[in-house]
Amino acid sequence: MRSIRPSSTTRRGGGARRGTSPVLTAVALASVLALTATACGAEDDTAGGESSATSAAGDGKIRIPSDIADRLKEHGIDIDKWRNGEWKNWDRDDWLREANDYVNPIIEDLWDPDRMRDAEQPDPEVAESDLSGDQGVTDPTPEPVRAQAVPPSYHDNAPTAGKVFFDSPEGTMVCSATVVQDPANPGKSNMVWTAGHCVHAGKKGGWYRNIVFVPSYNDAGRPSGELEGAAQEEVAPYGVWWGDWAQTSDQWIEQGGATGGDGASHDYAVIHVTPEKGGDGKSLEEKVGSALPVDFEAPAVPDVESVTATGYPAGAPYDGQKLFSCEDRPGRLSLSASDPTMYRIGCSMTAGSSGGGWVAEGSDGKPALVSNTSIGPVTSGWLAGPRLGDEAKGVYEAVSDKFAGR
């Protein structure tokens, strides 16, 4: 859900409220949003400066592609200082914000298993009374649906699912994401679909840093206690993939926020990834053996029989280490009369499931990604995701076109 931040009240990507009014108010949603954001939480981060970058294993030399280095220099960022922890500087003037400002140089071994495991969200705080009414067309609040654990191995049962990790001013954060097809590289996609709030802070900030995708995270579904000190291949059996490019909607960059539902109707993003340590030449799709098509002409809400949302919820009672899913017939949620109506389903998943894919029967009758988890109330019970139209298609095609032929 929305990058769940450690802010005190709400987060994007949270669960739902139960038995409240059929409509939501912007105020309530604001808190809710924080939850839905990303089940992320701050942690004591000490891993930033010592790791070598890009391809230098342990020699202390940072090696960044010249195009990225040039973009950093344009913004007055010293590459050597970045290696030594300058990426932790979140001063507003130094925080790259615009669509073309995205930079994410690889820092090898930054995301070790314990750092991944410790990425959590703070306890959300939102009163039930915060949710009341909203403008526009909104169906009655759905009955809560208890999330079902996806049976391990996750690679066998949900091969396109995984986790996104990133650093924000509040600390180390986590979201969920889905491997999607690349029209320009059929069968060899390196594209991942997630929520906009999992890559960019929206109107009050810029691009997050050290963004990586881990497909089939904790594939064996081991409990949290068994993951402490685990080897990399145990939590990331298909590797760690760094986002070498990311794109979200202009609406999210200009309007998005952690609370209030701002930008939620356009809260989606596509990340193009590359393996941390070079890999074996295989694409992400080849590595995991699957990628979902994206349907930008999904049926209107009343015509969708059911949607399945998948993610790694991290807010209590979940711990972010296991994969869950919810299946429900969606209803409509309108945050304002001027914004597109969102899908909403009953689901007990909490923050951390933000960005996770929603799969339904596409316009061709086959399973396709039709949305992603964006927001939900702190008390959990329902989730909402954007309907994907022309703007979302533009983001998707722009990332595909950028890497066409590579």
C-alpha cells in the first residue's frame, strides 16, 4: 500500500475499516493512506557507506555508469560521497524529484537478509471515527475477507510476486510488487509493477533510494525467527534486482501524499530492474519463469466477477515475511468527484502489501494484472487500488520503450 511511512497516524496500503459508513471521508482516508503506504518502518541504518557499488566487490571503489554519474553531477551530487553514505541526505534541495531525475546506482550487498527482514512499518494509529463520508460514487464498505497464506514454495504458486525494498527519510521500507510482461522484449521482461508511493514520495518529496526487487522473497515461507542470520539465497533465491529505472504517473508526483488519499487514483509505477551482481544473462522473466500481462481495458467494476490481490503484509498481525492473498468481488471507491473511481475489495492484509498486484480475468479472458494495492484503513478490512487506463498505459509503455532492443 502506499509507502507506509513511519508517520504517526496512517499509512497507505493498510487494511480496512469494518462496519463503518459506506462512504469514506478524505480525512479518514488520509490516515488510512499512511497505512496503505508500505508497511515500512524506520530502522537503525548503518549499511550505507561501506559497500562498494555497481561492480566493485569490496575494493572500496564506486563504479557507476557514466550516464548516471552525469545526472548525479548535474544535481551537485559527489559520487564518492554518495558511496560513503551521502545517499542518506534527504535535504529537500538535494532530493531528486522530477520524472527524469531518477538515479539508483547499485551498492552491492547493501540489502543483506537481515536488512530485508528488519524493514517494517510502525504501528498505525487511526480511530474508527476518522472514516465517515466521501464525495462521488462509493459502494457500501465490503465485508472483511481474511487473507489466505500462499502455500510455499511461492515460486511454484505465485511466481510473479515479490517484495520491493527501498530507503526513505523515515528509514528502510518495504512494498510488494509483480513481474509484468515487456511488450518490447517478449519473454525477456525486466519490468516490475508496484505502487507509485513505493518509488516516489509524491508532492512533498522525491525519488526513494536503493530501490530493489526480490522475487519469491522467503520462497520456503520460513517464519521470521528462522530468517535471522539466513543466507542470501534463502531469502532471495532468484537474486536481488536493482531498479535501474522507474516511472510513475505525473499525477502521483504532483498530488501524491501519505495521507488523505491524495493521488491514490494514479498510485502506480513501473520499475525496470537489473541483477545486482551481473547474473547469468537471463532476464527477470526468464529467471522466475513467468510474467503477467497488464490489462488497461479491464471491465467496469460492476462487470468484474472477482479480483485476487497478493502481497506481503507487514502490519500486525502479519510480519512481512510471508505471502498472502485475498479474493473478492470488487466494489467502487471514489475519493473525489474529479478522480477516477477505484476498485475496492474486502481484505485483511495490512501495510506492506502496498504495490502488490491485483489479478482478474482480462479483456481476452486470461488472467491479467488490473490494479495494485494503494490504500486501506489502518484497522484493516478492505483495500483499494487504481483502475488502469491511458495514463497507466503511458507509464508502462514509456519504460518498455526506453529499454527496447536492450
